[in-house]
Amino acid sequence: MISVKLIKDSTFKVTVESKTTTQHEVHVENNFYQALTKSRIGYEDLIKLSFEFLLEREPNTSILSRFDLEVISQYFPEYESEIKKRFKS
């Protein structure tokens, strides 16, 4: 299970419950959010979709504990196009 809670401004606490529960602090720049979603989904939904994407590729214990959402593209070049497909369907 993935839960997302706003900490402050555009920084969120994400908890991933699995065999091992992990917590992550994720920052989302507004310009990245707008470019990716055009405000069609909320910040929390974008983060949840992003974590679902990550969990399909690695265990939650391998996800960085603190990062900018935009950094996912550096590790997984297909991230942005895949996320756009997910919220359109």
C-alpha cells in the first residue's frame, strides 16, 4: 500500500507498506508537475502513480529515501511517457 501526505509546500511524505515498510520524502517542482500532468491529476495521484511505476521495477527498500520526483527519469528514461499513459487511461 502506498500513502502520500503533504508535508509542506510541494514536499510529500510517502509510506510504502510491503514486507518492509519504508518512508520517503519526495519533492515535486510545480513546472515539472505542470509539464507532466497539465493539472489533470493532483500531486498526490502523480506521486502514487510514480511509486507504482518504481515498485514494478525495484523493491521499496531500493527507492531513495529523499528525492525530487523529476530524478526518476534519470534512472528510468521511459518514466514520463509511461506516467502520461497511466493517468490518461
